[in-house]
Amino acid sequence: MSSWNDCALLLCDLQNDFIDPRGAYGRAGLGTAQIAALPGRLKPLTQALRAAGGWVVSTHFTLVPGRNGEPFISPHLRRARPFLAKGDFVPGSWGHAQVDALGRADIAVEKVAFSAFYMSRLEWVLNRAGIRRLLVAGIVTNGGVASTVRDAAVRDFPVTLLEDGCAAFDAQTHRVAVEALRPVAEVSTVAQALAALQ
């Protein structure tokens, strides 16, 4: 690949409220070593891609605050994650931000559902930036990552899923999700992406 100017590393939901022990999920005792390892594994790729002229784009799951700051939470999410409360995933908050180990992305996009394309400005900003190709990483493989990869493919973005740049809450769920995405995305690794950049 001679130029990386039209390529972005799309980091799905690597936020403090998901990953940091002090965040919403950490306080509820939810997290895995596989998820916790992602920022450190992906950091060198963010640096190499930027050095080659590419972009780093982050998506941020958002609980939009309503009256008195009480968040709008979808019924299915409230059933699955009853611990979510006022102050979690609030736009502009520490919990909403990408984890410190990765720092700020070149472009950050709020999202309100599994897919980062659903009712968001993601497609608009990708087009404005001239981004045509996506490397996708983040959490969780079977949720936000899978939905975003499929929606990107529908929009004719060539997508490469970084298999070891993603994680789920258990290894089997991760493996099944990766296999299910092979018809719509190339599957690669962080090391292979780094080698291509070099």
C-alpha cells in the first residue's frame, strides 16, 4: 500500500467507563484480561498509522442525559446492565473519554447503539476526511465491533478486522463473532497491520 492517507484505525468504545477499574463496568466487576490488554496492544499501531499519514478515529458509546441528568437507556441495555446510572458514559466526562493509554483520537464520534454508524456523524466525517478504508478494533467483538463492521461493509468501505485488536467478555464469544465476520471483512492481526505499515 503506497499511501495510508485514506485509511483509518477505527477504535470502538475503548472508553474509561468500559475498561478502567474505576469506570462504570469496572465498579460493577465486569471486565476481562483480554479487554484490559487492548489499549497497550493497539498503541503502537496508532503511532505507526499516524506516522504513515493515516487516521485514528474513536467511537464513544454515549448515554444521553435527559431531565435532571438521568440517562436515556434502551430497555434491552437496562435489562443487561442494570448497574448503569446517572453519570455513566456522559458526553465530555472522564468515563466517556477514550482510555488514557491511547490518548485522544484524530476524530471522535459519539454513538448511541451497537453500530457506530447508526444515527451518528461517522459516515459524514469519514467522507470529509477522505477516509475510504478501515482497520477496526475495540470492544466488544460480538456487539459494537460486529455491528460497525457490517454497517461499514454495507456502505462499501473495505474493512479489515484486527482479530487480536478486539475482545469480548469471553473467548468463545469472540471467536464465534470473528468467524461470522469473515464474509464481510478481511481478518488480520495487529502485528500484520504493523508490518504492512513498515
